Amino acid sequence: MSDRRNLFNKVWDLHTVRELPSGQTQLFIGLHLVHEVTSPQAFAMLRERGLKVAYPERTFATVDHIVPTDNQARPFADSLAEQMMSAIEKNCREFGVTLLDLGSGRQGIVHVVGPELGLTQPGLTIVCGDSHTSTHGAFGTIALGIGTSQVAHVLSTQTMALNRPKVRRIEVNGELRPGVYAKDVILHIIRILGVQGGQGYAYEYAGEIFDRMTMEERMTVCNMSIEGGARCGYVNPDQTTVDYLRGRPHIPTGAAFERAAEWWLSLASPADAQYDDVVRIDGRRIEPTVTWGINPGQSVGVTERLPFLSDLPEEARNGAAEALEFMGLEEGQPIEGMKIDVAFVGSCTNGRISDLREAAELVQGRRVAEGVRALVVPGSQQVRQQAQEEGLDRIFTEAGFEWRAAGCSMCLAMNPDKLRGREVCASSSNRNFKGRQGSPTGRTLLMSPAMVIAAAIEGKVTDVRHMLEPVAV
């Protein structure tokens, strides 16, 4: 009898230690990623109990959330940031954990450095004290964000107790039109299914469009699975996955690599795999997408108008009314033409080298609009180095962008990069909640890096397709 398990259930079963009396599964964790914000309390818990890190070779730490992206001289100007930095340095030293610090040349946003170093590999269970850990699902992993107490539990036992979610397959077929990117695909999915639509599910992303995507594009989609309420999201490993991983630092070489690749490919969901739900989306209907509200599900295509409250389901009207009031918008108005004050390209969603290349290609020969503050923040030191070798930094700075060091930056503003007052930010990040970018009244419009560039150049929300040759609207 053929094995009809999808990848999620294969990997879950491979890592099951035992079924607990509670009905949960005790899962072994293959890779634990740690950063400076959610780890200090976790390490303190280990000290209080006299515990060690069970598998220090399976834990890797980096610094990203509080790291300034302009002046990185120590001690940091922010005393709390300096305390967190000192704490992770001390904790990693004492507990024998590898730290990718600012002097390593490998530091960066945790969900950028894991894949680029080859730590992220198909078939692993991966956890991190960060909600966007779902990024690593692009490689065919079960990748989960966890809380601080769970970080301590994984450090000390390398396991955690979890309820097995259901699995929903999301097929996106057809062909994306010019000017439509991976970010638009995931914003469209969240718009259709809702920010709570994935509760109780893992999402398997599949179909012709995902088959054609690069690994970095798949990471962008998987990154925002959590914004759709899903526990995690993943893409089945294929030759694209294998080619990306070949030659990376933590990947086996020679015959061992070929054996690993064969096993990775065997994990993919079979054609007759079983799912709890299947959703099919026509990729040709997706256009450049912009959020207008205060959660990532409140979005429209750039040529569309904002919804009328009366047209929305009754349960969505209060949230939409709150969003319109907060954003200073009116129902039925177009999103195109909305003035912006800040443009931000970066984050664990869109801070990789392919994002920066796409952005630079659009920027070349153009200038940031007067009055717009524009930042480009690479996702890692390696991405920054590669971009500089390709001359992308000069393209950005000549156009009026600030070129920064690697870090989370303005995505969540736990560092000096923040919105001021009621500023409107065109952002390639992943969340548009109230206060997310540092100002309680600041307003965030999520969009692709290409759309951020278009907004920065024009000083307002603009259909990036008008900047492409030939124009394809």
C-alpha cells in the first residue's frame, strides 16, 4: 500500500518521541535558532534550575532585533539594547552555543542566516522564539515560532509538546503577470483566507507558480504564513531546493550530499497525498497588492478601491471601520495616490539579495521623491557584502536611499529605526499592526520591494507596472 502522507505528516512522524497523555506529541527539534530578545529569560531559567543546553551543536544564535543599522559602535547608545547584546554574548559563551555576532561576517536576521548558511535543511523540525520562523518551511521543514518558556524547554530537552495541526494545500496555478511578485502572492492568499483562516492548520504551498519560484521567493511566502493564522507553511523540496543548498557551509559534500539530496526529494508529498482541505487560486488574477488597514488581511490590488463597509461580511465591518479611522482613509477611495513619508526595503520577508537586485534595477537612474525618507537594510552581513560587490549600494545611495548594516530595522522598531508621529511607511516587511514600526500613530502599508521603490520615487502609492518596460497593466 502506497504512503499517502503529505510532507508535514512524514516529518512530524519522523520526529515523534512519544504521544503524551494530554493528546499532544512530544517532538524532537532538529534545529533551534536563538536571538537576543527572546533568549535572556530562557537562559536565566536554565541557570535557576541548574540545567545545561541538551544539544548545543543543534542551537545557533544571532543578533538582529535590537541591533542598530547605522552606528554599531559598542556600547550601543540604547542601554537596553546593549544589555541584551551583552546577555546573549555571555549566555552563548557559558552554554557552548555558536553565536553569529557582529564580528563574525555571518550575522543577520535569524530567518535569513539560517538558510544562507545551510543550517536550514529539508526534513528538519525547526523552532525559534520568533513568529516568522515559518520562513524555513520553504525548504520542506516544520518550522515553528515559539514563546520564551518554550525556548527554555527546547534548550534543556531539545523537545517540545505540540498538538498536530491539520494540513491545507494551497495551489496557485497559472502565470504571474509582470510586476507581480511573491509578496503579492502571499498578501493575496491572506486577503482571501483571512488572518484567522489558517488557525489549526499547516499550509502546504503548491502549484505551477510555486514550482517556478526561486527559494528566496518561497521564503517570502512561507514567512507570512503566520499572518494568515497558520501554525506554519511549507513548500515541498525539489531540484530548486537541492541546487540552492549545494555548497553551503553546513551542507554535506560529495557522495554524502547526493545521499542527502535523494532523501530530501523523497520527503515531498506524493501526487495522491491526503489533505484536510485544498484551496485553488488563479495566479493570473493577482495584481500588485497593498495593505490599507491594520492587519495583513486588509489589502487591495493597487488598481482597486478600498472596500465599502456595507459590502463586507458583518463580522469584518467593525475591524475595517477601526482601520479606516486609524489610517485616515475613507471607504471606497483608491489606494493608488496615497502619499507616503517613509520607504523601507528590508526585513526577514524581503531583505535577501534577490529583493535588493529587483529594487536596484527599478531605482537606477531615478531619485527618491523630495520629503521621503528611504532606507534599504540588507537581511544579513553576507547579503550586504554581496550587494556591495555588485554595486547595488551605490545605486541606492545615488538615488537618495540610506544604505544600512544588517538587522531587523524598521520592521518592528526595537532599534533606532522608527516612524515618527503619523508618518505613512511603504514597507516590504510583514506586519502593519498599530505601533509596529515604532510610533503609536504611525501607519504602515505592506507591499513588495518593487512597489516600495515605486512609492519612494513618486512619493505616493504607485502601480510599479508603470515603471516597467514595456508597461503591462
